[in-house]
Amino acid sequence: MGPVGLPGDTQPKTGDEMSANKGIDLEAKLADFERDGFVVLENVIDMSLVEEIREELLRVEREHEIGFRDTDFEGRQTVRIYNLLAHGPSFWKIPIHEAVLPFAERVLDEELLLSSISSITLCPGQGAQPLHADDQLIPVPKPHQPFTLNCVWAISDFTEENGATRLVPGSHKESGMPDFDIEADTVPGEMPAGSVIFWHGSLWHAGGNNRSTDRRFAIANYYCAGFMRQQENQLLGISPSEAAKMPRRLQELCGYSVYRGLYGHVDNADPIKMLGQEGSRLIWQRGYDEMYESRTE
């Protein structure tokens, strides 16, 4: 199976290269994702990092006095923290983690962007969301190739009782989006802490009902194709001085990069130069043989 993204994408890494660190059968996971619109990678995040993230979320919540959201959709018994990269380097590890980024690169392509990264902490008593799709505001006929890809990290166990995300398998292949009051057969995205679940931006899903007595901690690490506008404006949400401290791959994901050698440049140069890094050549700085290179993948 080839990459799910656009024809002519950057040459994908092999399944062996991608799964060497965590023993993941990447090709099988990609097949499950293509069929169902979602897939779980169990126990791929070290518990030390899970605990570090949980403690950092509690720190940010405490220091910034962040309370419940004030909209029904976000959840009136839910704590959400947006623009996480601005809250400390512990969160910088998430988008570029070795167990998750390669899968996202295969589904979208290697020039993808980080669309947003936020925490979603369902507290006891939080009710279920209505079914929706993450890309339903994008005015493109459906079904379509994945333009966005959510990667939710389980910072606590995800169980049906504590509000594990409800998913409609195969709904990413539907021709439209769910009505507000639609009823559909769903399955819970249950997984142990330290796992992640990916889903296609067109997949119908909803936050579950937390009937437990404990909080359910999660990170929504949301990627998009490099030709799309990001959900969060990473370039304005993070100061250049902080961005300059980040790993180069994270800088690129935030938008200090050029898509296909053309989109996103600043004054005819790769914007990563603004952070003191060496930039890539733009498309017209390459020879015609490179510009018009045909790929048959």
C-alpha cells in the first residue's frame, strides 16, 4: 500500500524503518486506518513522559487559573488548554514523537503542519458531544483524501465509563457530515494510558460521557496537510524567541517551512532562516529537471 496523500509526495519511509523503535506493523495499521478511518497504537508512549505531561497540565491549569469551558461543545465540565507549545518544552515532545509523527507523515505527507495542539480533560459529569467531523467546515466535496489527521494521546486510560471518544467506523467515506441530532452506531476508542488514537479528519466522532469519578486527561495533537491553513496560528501563538529554542522538525511543523518549495516563503526565502537555521531552496531556485521531475509511485 502506498502513501495515502497526494501523488508525487515525498518518497515514503518503509514500514520497517517506521516501526523499528516501537515494534509497530505500520502497513497493517495503515490498512486498518484506511478501512475504518481510525486506528489505535497501544502503549507507544513511555509512562514517564505520560506522567510528565499530566503534571505539566496540572501546573498550567493551576498557574493560569484555567477552569471549565463556557460552551456546550467544548464542555462545561471540561478543562481545555489551547496553544500548548507556548506552555513549556514538555509539550514540544508531542508532535515530533518517534512513535506518532511517522504515521502522520505517511497519511498526509512529510511536509505536513501542526494544525493545533491542546489538552482535553473530561471531568466527572461531563456529558457526550454531538457527532461531528474535524474537517466539516472545509468546503470540499466528500469523501476525499485526508487533509487533516487527529492524534489523541491517552494521558489517562480511555474507557467507556470515563468518556472515551465515540467513533463511527467507516464514516470518513460518507458523502456528507452528520446532522446535529443524528443517531449512529458508535464504538468507544478505549485504550490504556500511553496509547494514541489516530482518526481521519472526516471521521464522525464525539467526546463521550464521563460517568466515572475521575478526570480523563488527553492531548489532541492535530496535524494538517502543508497546503492548508492551521487551526491554531502557531507563528503568532509562539514568540520567535521561544520558537528558536525548539527542535528544527517542530519549527517546520509550526510553519517555519515551505510547502513544495513555494507556499509559505518570506521575501523569497525559507522562513526558517528567521530562526537562524539554514533554509531549503525554493522551487525556482532549482533546475528545471528538479522542478518538473515526474514521479510514478
